[in-house]
Amino acid sequence: MTSVADVKRPALPAPPAHRPARSLDRGAWFLVLPALIPILVLSVGPLLYGILLAFTDAQSGRAAPTRWIGALNFRDLLHDTLFWESFRIGLVWAVGVTVPQFLLALGLALLLNQDLRLRWLARALAIVPWAMPEVVVGIMWRLVYSPDAGVLNETLRDLGLGGGRDWLSSLGTALPAVIVVGVWAGLPQTTVALLAGLQNTPRDLHEAAALDGAGAWRRFTAVTWPALRPVALAITALNLIWNFNAFALVYVLTGGGPGGRTRLPMLFAYEEAFRYGQFGYAAAMGCVMVAVIAVCLAVFLAGRLRGDDDR
Amino acid sequence: MRTRAATRAGQYAALLAYLAFLSFPFLWLLSTAFKPPRELGSLHPTWIPEHPTLANFRQAFDEQPLLRSALNSLLVALAAALIAVCLATPMAYVMARRRTRLARAASGWVVVSQAFPFVLVIIPLFLVLRSLRLIDSQAGLVMVYVVWALPFALWLLTGYVRAVPVELEEAAAVDGAGRLRTLVSVTAPLLAPGIAATALFAFVTAWNEFFFALVLLKTPEKQTLPVVLTRFIGAEGVADLGPLAAAAVLATLPSLVFFALVQRRIAGGMLAGAVKS
């Protein structure tokens, strides 16, 4: 402990003059280590271990020792059409959920930022999907989509829009149906983040613009959006990642069916690892997913930042 | 003036549409939970049960070890929340008060952890816990939940610490209070609401979590509520919607209560983090 503190101390900037430096630094390490050690052991460590695993033939419950096989997993993965199909579904799902989610959340946040009467009720209700366990959200929407006893088919019948459909088990409707659930489930979090951003926008600037005769749309693009932009960017990027990594919702709704139409990459990797025991191969899938997410995000953020420079 | 009224009407219409979209699945869940089997099987289900019953709840408790799994969830989530807060508070204090390279690295890690690739982590974690003989053990699950909750807890708490004026601590130091004494009797009381909110957040996260619990717990008696809930689907198929809905309602209640309690705080904490960082 002392040696760690000694080695690292040069990295710390000089503390303010009126505080005794030595004891404070040691004290600081004492405060930091209880959280730092579990983080290093149980999340940084496994992350690196996972990357190494991708280059081995590790399998669950096999007697023979695990061997290094280089990039063989990745070469196999390249020709694994099922995986790439799952990957494509994952991208459709992530974008299909994130974009409507953002637009709907922006609308709701703008409404909640107004002086409307039912605002408290909307705020309370907006929390509900957030508070629910994902498994319960999945179960709930199964009830909504249920072919006979579901409210969706019943409403459609009442409106004379034809008979029931089995939304979650027909090939054409399964993916759109789970995307709707994804939008619903993530709406509150996005709304709360955007609302927080909205409340930071300068109110007097808004009023000044209104006095100058700027319409609602003009005020939004000239005053609100520039202030909201960083929050919007951050929450959209996070939503993309979260959605691409989604698991529980679709596991409960369809289990990846029908015919793999909703088999997100996470479900695919889970089955590979814990149903078929192919640890090394599944780890390679994880690496590919992470790499692709990183590249997508870099492109997305770089594009947005360049947009900043243009203005 | 007229356009203004029209705008208002439009806004209310939009708000009502949102309310309907957000609430209808939940209302349908409630309605299903109180319906007797005959109404559930009918081709024309109604919003309000014609003969409301509690039988579904009773059946839900009989069919699966629901009570037991709820207790498991409670135990795991409580332990995870307490440990996470105890570990995170000191570190958040240092991160907020000292702009060191470590603090910067930790903030970076907080951001990265939001993008955490669970696929990549779960397999090594499984292997590590297996070698520690912590597979199929709730202690192992608690460890995972603690580490999983730490980044967000750190982020929230750092915001709360920054909101406590340094001047107060300096005044205490001038008055002759030692460092520990300052932390315990000046900073900690001011941080208490933030710590409570963070603990509640960690609790709800653990209570709701499914993926790790599914992978790490195999013995039915040890499994947490979300895992047991999915067994309703697996074992009973579509036939038994009533008990499924009843169990889902029960599983939602605790987190709903907690969120109602901390709703304002959470939004406030996010604001504090957003403004200060």
C-alpha cells in the first residue's frame, strides 16, 4: 500500500499550499482503493481476459487444456452467415429503436417543459416503464400482443381492421413488434435526460427571441437546440450502445424466434457460450460487436463534431 | 390569441396521447392480473374485469417459489446496494475534490462502463467466479452487481460531493477538526440524501437485473425474481396468463415504490452531474 502510494505520488498535481500534502495523498489512496480494487478485478480484468479468450479454443466442461489458436475464431466468424444475419438484425433493432425513441422523447420533454396542467401525472407515468424490471416489461407486452386475449388484437377487431394476428410469432411482424417494445421501455430515460438538458437552456434568451418575433420553430432551432445538443448527442450515443447490447427484453418476448428473426447478437452469443459451451468463439463474437460499436460511435460523433465546426 | 389557444389544445392532445401510450400496457397488465380464467380465455377481452378475482395471485404463489425468489432478490439487492455505496462514497469524494490523473481515469471508466460489452465480460466473469467457487452462489452475484453499480454510483455521488461547498470543510479544519472528523461530522450529513438516492438506485438496478442472474444462478432455490418469472413463460406457455400477470405486478411494486420516492432526486442528481462536469 505504501509502495503504491509512493510510486503514484509524482502523478498527483501539487495540492493547495494550505493543506498538508503527504498525509492527504496517503489518505486519498486509502479512500480510493476499496472501490478501485473490485473494479480492476471484476471489470477491467475480465474485459482483458475476454479479449484473450477470443484467441483460444476455450469450451465449457472439456477435459483437454485450452490452446491458443490465433485468429481462427475470427476466420470462422467471417464465414458464419448466421452470425452476420444476427448482426444485421441487431443493427436494424438498435437504429430502429434509438431514432423513434429520441424523437418521441424530445417531443415529450418539450411538452413536460411547458406549463401544462397534467404535467405531474405525465412525469410520474413516464417513470413507470423505467422502474419496471425488463423481464416484466417483456411479460406485459406479451399480454398486449397475445393473439386471443391481447388488447391489441381486440382493439383492431373493434376498429374493424381485420382479425387477430400472432404478432410475436409471425415472420414479418416479430421484429417490428419487439422494436415498439424497445422504444416504449427506453422512452423515460431519454426523456428525463433531455428534460434535464432543456431546463439548462437560457429562459431569458427564449423570451428575447419571442419578443423579436421568432416563431416556435425558429426559437427551437436557434435557442433550444444549440443548448440541448450535447445532451442529445450523449443520450443518443448511449441509447445506441444500450440497445445494441439489449438482451432481457427480447429473450422474454420471443427468445430470438420466429426462425431467428429477432435473434439479436447478444442472444446469439449467449446461446453460443452457455448452451453450446463455445466460450472462445462467443468471446470472439463479443470482440467483433465491441469493435463495430466503437467504429460506429466514432463515425457518428466525429460527424456531429464536424457539424459543430461548420457553423 | 386564438392561435395560442389552438397551440395549447394541440399540446394537451399530444400529452394525452403520450399518457395513453405510456400507460396502456401497464393498465392491461393490471387488468389481466385480476381476471378469472374464463375471461382470460374469451375472444373479446375487456379492459375492466367483469368478475375481478385474487385467484391469480394465489395461484402465482403456489406454482413457483415466488416468495422465496422475492426474498432472494431482496437480499441480493440490499447487499449490493449497501456495499456499492460504502465503496463508492470515499472514492467519489476523492474524485470530486482532487483533480488527479486517477480521478480523470476513473471518470473515463465511468463513461466506458456505460458502453460496457456484457457479452465480452460475462464469459471471463463466469470463469473467474467458477475458479473462486462462486458460481451458483448469491455472494458471487452480489459481487457482480456491486461492480456493475459502481460506475453510475460514482458518477451520481461525485455530483453530490461537488454540491457540498469546500469552504465548509475548510472552516472545520480551521476550527481544528481532523480530516476524518471533518468527513464524518461535516461532509457525511450533507451527503446523506445523495447517498440514500444512490443506494436506492443501486438497489433497483440489482432488483431488476436479469442477464447475470440467468447465467450465474442455476439452483432454482437460489434464483432471483426475474429469472423465476421467465420460468412462468417456459413452463406454462401461453395458457396461464393470469398468474403470469399477477406475478409480474408483484415484481414491479418494490421498484415502483422506490422510484416514486427518489424520482426527484434522480433527476436532480443527473442535473448536478450534467451541470458540473
